[in-house]
Amino acid sequence: MVAFAIGGVQVKTPKTFNAAIQDIDGNTTRDAKGNMHRDRVTRKRKLSIAWGPLSNKECAQILQASAAEFVSVTYPDPMTGASRTGQFYAGDRSAPSYSWNEQYQSIMWQGLSFDLIEQ
């Protein structure tokens, strides 16, 4: 099993995980014959991640691990066929509540989802 870690913290395995491989182009143009002339600068990853139900502690751990401007992320990479570590930043994070018990001052989260975009 490949470990999934954010900011050096091994977090709960996501329910869904999508690794997009994006080509980043510089000056890309087409000539008079319609042929493309590409200036591919690099390839970057965008990881779309969603977790299933989480306890308050699990949700907080993931959000705190991804809170820095850029974080190290270790994930299974489909292009290399192995575990890969890169520097990413987190997009908007969404965590809908599942249940809220005021008597016991506890909350469960239906899930948590966000994108991690490579620096």
C-alpha cells in the first residue's frame, strides 16, 4: 500500500483520488498551415482528493497539514508507477458536516475535498 502524506503527516487514505497530469506551455502558436508549434515548459500534477466520513480530529489533521502556503505531498503517481513527492498548494477546501451533537460537543464530517496543485 502506498502511503499518502501531506506536509510530512500520514493522513487517512482518501475515498477518491484523481491525479491529473498537466502540460504547461510557454509560447505555443500555429503557423499558416495550421501546424502547432509547442513550447512545453514542464509537466505538473493536480490532485483532486476527497475523503469519506471523518471525525473532527481526522478532519482537523488533514486541514492543518495542508495549511501552509506550499506543502510536501507524497502520493501514488500514475505516470511513474510509484510513490512520488512534490510541492503543492491547496485549493479551496470544503467540509460539509454530517452530524452535530451539542450535548457531547462533537461533530462528524460527511467528508472533506480539495485540490492540491503542484508548485
